[in-house]
Amino acid sequence: MSTTFKIPFSGRAHRYTDNELDLVREAAGSAEPLTQGKFRNAFEAKFRNYIGVSHAFTTCNAASALELSAQLCSFEPGDEVIIPSHTYTASAYPFLKHGANIVWADIDPMTRVVNAESIEKVITKRTRAIVVVHLYGYGADMKEIMALARSRNLLVIEDAAQALGVDIDGKKAGAYADIGIFSFHSHKNVTTLGEGGMITVHDEDFARVIPMLRHNGHTGFPEPQTDYWIPNMGNVDLPELGGRSLMPNNFCLGEVECALGAALLDRIDVINNEKRVNAMTFIDAFSGHDEFQFHRENSTRHNYHLLVARIANHWRDDFIRAMSREFGIQCVVQYYPLNRYPFYQKLGFGNADCPVADDFFDNMVSFPFHHSLSREDHAYIIDSALKVLDRLAG
Amino acid sequence: MSTTFKIPFSGRAHRYTDNELDLVREAAGSAEPLTQGKFRNAFEAKFRNYIGVSHAFTTCNAASALELSAQLCSFEPGDEVIIPSHTYTASAYPFLKHGANIVWADIDPMTRVVNAESIEKVITKRTRAIVVVHLYGYGADMKEIMALARSRNLLVIEDAAQALGVDIDGKKAGAYADIGIFSFHSHKNVTTLGEGGMITVHDEDFARVIPMLRHNGHTGFPEPQTDYWIPNMGNVDLPELGGRSLMPNNFCLGEVECALGAALLDRIDVINNEKRVNAMTFIDAFSGHDEFQFHRENSTRHNYHLLVARIANHWRDDFIRAMSREFGIQCVVQYYPLNRYPFYQKLGFGNADCPVADDFFDNMVSFPFHHSLSREDHAYIIDSALKVLDRLAG
């Protein structure tokens, strides 16, 4: 693709304020050390408080946080984990790496996320864990899902990578499950210089082992040291959980990213609200066009990280083609059902009974919807889409 | 330890120039996307050229680059990898994660790095790979080691995490082996905001698979796409090497770090030279004191990332105690022999025949030696150390 778009889908979701850029420069100049220091501790403390969880740990990205969560599951051979087929691949492959078999769950046709019903359908005697993804920024029905999971003694991982700041029945997305995952990737509603993630947990045993898993197995010595260098500055031990040993990683996030992340928490609610207001305007502009099926949710349960619609009449490809070629607007399709990627097919996870996910992917469009788009940009996208729709309707 | 040191060992090796800080601010404000974009490509191209290798790939840290290198080895059960016991744990544990057994190699008493002789001693029929660590910033005898490795058909990984810019017989450290590893961690001679790494390879098959291993298995579709969104924006496939499949990771480094890293390559030679000049002054100040055994190497073969000495007469602990308590100078000891950590002992790798490494660790001191120390700081450390030595000799 050599096309230059007037409005690209964009790999960057928002701009930084001058204050935030000043903070980045200041932290880069002054932080000592530049990793695993006071900015990390402050970011994690602020994040715990914002989400309402006992423990939060920064990671270098959300995929690494998901990898930690897969390690914490301590899968036995044959154990199954339920994951929506309609999500990004990082929600799923870490669980294969750590020994689970994946069973794909379908999504709700209106909300495009899993629900207790679609999960219950695929629970078996081997199910050990459930990954709930708050895709597009909409919070799934966590009360019902947690009740189901508790009744079956299953671990739940809430992948809130796209849902920072989302409220579900009075609690934040990510705060319900055993493990919460967050992303500060370049695409997300707030980003820590392009890469960054967070894992939150309630369990004290999980919280005890995560720092070792995150940083090369480092830990303290069991006995107090009379001198700081005897026998050594720091210990390296085998992370253990429930009698099983786990292997360490290096998933640390730098101090500058952490300083920025803490500052961005001050305006995530504002960004989310602005995106939702824009989404309402956008969606309502198509109220006379039943060919577009949006998920309209005018509350903090949706942060409209992305704005997507199902298009009727198999018009999807013609629609995107016209938007691209005639108006220079880059619409895309997301998320390729994971069971249809060669990666999962080759590993034996190519089968899914997820007709809603397949239908939605095959007929969906995702509009450019980054936070830094102007009012005029939005109006241009809406106006162009209405023109294309009118022509397709003939 | 609640001591506040006048001269701490420091978790940050150098300061940024105003131009570098401006660059950080500018890249944070303008990069689009904020990860995996043009700054990464430019950094990797500049790095390839600087080191003299065919392929260079940024990673989120050097431990992740070592993890990639362990994956590239494609170990069979029972395969052995030779690693110095005197190094940081990240040089070793990734190889255990990916199926190898570790055999520890001893170090040379003068250079404190492995050599062909100490490696050959522990080669067996099961040896598959050798990890050479250019510890403290000194380049090991790569010509001899590569000749040995080639004669036995062994893969070599050069861990040049501490040796960026070091010359060994006309080539850069990291350029000799099948795989080169570099670190831009907060402690290193140059740092990309505290975290960052690089892996270099010569082999085209390695180079083909690394981008997939680094970024969640992403790759292109086998057939050209008529429309950019059909069947999807990007593919996810199973990374394969020599008929074996490997599991992906997310080890991406952000654009701001990459922009900074490329700029820092312009002055790594200056920083290395300044550190070496300081090291010569430091070492020569103790020329009348045989109790200190430094490794003096006044050439670009040593970048003096760290400045260490062996102390005779079992004075080490008394020396560090006096430096700390009387002069507020934080000396430390490095690197705990890996076989003595509980991590390796519990996994069955607690035995090593490395008497030199053990002796060196038990009698060594590492001085504060970060690049931003002033001439007065160095003079104060030297003066204090001489006073302590005189008293210990008294």
C-alpha cells in the first residue's frame, strides 16, 4: 500500500500537552535510576487507587502482562482457557506458551464482547481460566461472568487493554477479576511513549511473585544483611507459586514512561469523555441508516477506544474501497478471528464455534477515531460515509 | 540500608545533553506511531553500520534479546550451553527457559572474562552453544573463541551488553559471533531512557524470524493483497526455524527510545574514551599498591563500563566498610557467581568448577565509576581509597 491518506487510521491515538512533554524532558534529565525507581512506584500507587485494586505492577507492554497472567494460572497439561476469538492475538498466545489449550468463545452481536452465556456454553471439566476482553473499550458483564466463574472455581483474567477508565456497575474494568491487564500502547486512549502495560491483582501470593517474574528473578535475601554487599547486593531465586516453580522474565518499564503514565491518569477521564461525546455525534449522524449497526452506549461503560459498525448487505468492502479511494479516509477491519490465523490453525486451535464473531468480522468497519482528530475531520468522515452509503443504496 | 552516600554507586551511568533532551521531547511530541516506526528503522540501520553486521533488531531490553538468542539456538533435550559463572543472571536464565542445560565456564584471572582455554575445558558432546560475555566492558579473545567454536560446530552468542563500541582485533565486540547482544539499560555507557536492547545476527534465517518473535508473531500474508484490509491488515503466523516452531513474544522498543539511541551512537566513542582516560588515571594512582589488582588496558578493547579490582589479603570487606562508613563512598561487589544463587541451585545448576570466578568475586571491589562523576569525585575516591589502604597495611 503506497496510498497516502488524507485521514489515516493512525498509529498514534493522542497528542501530549506541553506540560506532559515538559515532564518527559524533565524526567529524562533527572531520573536516577532511569528504571525501577520512584516514578514507577508513584505510577503503580496512583493506578491502584484509580482502578481500586490491591496491587498494580507496571510492565513493558500489555502482552507481557498477559504472559505474566498466563504464568500465574499454573496450567496443568490439558487445562483449557476460554478466550474470545474476536480479539487481538496478544490476548491469546501467551496462554498457549504456558501450557493451556484454547477454547474460543463467541461474542454478543450487539456489544461485540463475550458474556456469561457465550462463556458458559464452552466450559468443560478441563476449563481452568477465562479471559474476558473489554474490546473496543466496552466493559463486559463482569458481575454475571464473575458469578459464573466463582460457581465453577475458574480464574478470570480481565483484558482491559482498551478499557482503561471504564466503569461497570460501579467498579472499574479490570477490578473485578483475579487479574487485570492494561495497555499504554501507541494506539490506546493514553500511551506511555508508545509501549507500556500494567497488571493488577488482588491475591497476595500473586502479588508476592510478580516482581520476581518481572525482573529476572530478583528478590531479597532471606536473612537481614549486616553489610549491604554481603553476600551480594541482591538475590536471585526461583519464583514459586503454589508449590510450582515459574521462570522469570524482564518486563520492566522505564522511569520516564512511568512519570508520564502517572500524569496521564489525571486526564484519562477527560479523554474518554471526549471520545464518547464524539462517538455519540458520529453514531447519531447515521440514525436514518439502518445499514450501519453501531453499539451506542452513552455512559462511562464505554470509552470508545475504537468506533466500529456492522454494515449490512455485504456492502463492507465496497464501502471501505470508496472511503479510501474517493475520500482518502483509511477505514480498516479488526479483529481477524484468531482461529482463522495460520498461527492458531497450525497449533491445532483453528476450530471455533463463533458464528457471531465470524459474521461481525466479515461485515465490520472500524473508522479512524483517534483522539487528536478535529471536529472538521469527524464531520468530513461522516459526510463522506453518508455519500458512499447513499450511492450503495442506489 | 538507610545510608545516604556522598558518592553512591548510582543507578544511572550518564547524563543527557540538552540536545538529547530536546530530541526526546521532540520525538515524544511528533512520532506517529510511537512504536515500530521510522525511528526504530533508522536506529537499527545506524547500529548495523556502527557494529558492522548484516542485521540489527531493537528490543525492549537486553534480557529479551538474550531470550530471542536462546530461542534461535533451537535446543534439543540434553543440549548444553557454556556460560561464564561470573556474569549477570540475564546472560544465563533465558537458556534454561528454552531447554538447555548450563555448564559454567571459568574466567581468566587477569581479564575477568572467559577465554578459549576455559571454554574448551567444559565442552562435551552435548555442547550446542557458547555465551561469551564481554564483562566490565573488556572484549574477550573472540578470534580464538570463534576458531574453537567453528571447529566444534557450536553456535556463539556474544553478550556485549557492557561492551558497546569495544574493538577486538579490528572488529567490534558483538560482530564476531552468530548472535550479538547489546544493552541500553540505565547502568550502561549509553542508555535509551533506562531500558532498551539490541540483537544482531549475520544469518538470513535468523533475521527472517526475529521480527515475528519480537512482535506477537506478526508477518505479511503470503499472497499480495489487492485491498489493504482483505483478508486483514496483518497476518499472524507461527515463527519457524529449521523445521521447528517457536513461540512469539512482545519485545518492541518505543520510538522515543530509538530516536535517542541513534543520537547516542554519535557519542558512544567519546564516552568510552573519557571513561578509559579516567580509568587509567584511577588505576595508575594505585601503582605503588600491589594489594589492588586492576585490569589495565589502555586501548579501545576496554570501554571501562565498570572499574573493578581484586584486593589482596582478604581486606575486601574491611575496605568497603571503611569507604562506606568513613568516606560515604558506595563500593559494591559484582557478579555473584551464578551457580551460588538459589535460582540456579534449585534448578540443578549449582555446581561449577570455576575457582578463579569464585576467588575474584570473594575478593573484588567495584568502584563508583559512572560517566557523570566529576574530576573531583574521582580524586576523592582515589584519595579515600589510598587512606584506607594505608591503614589496612599499617
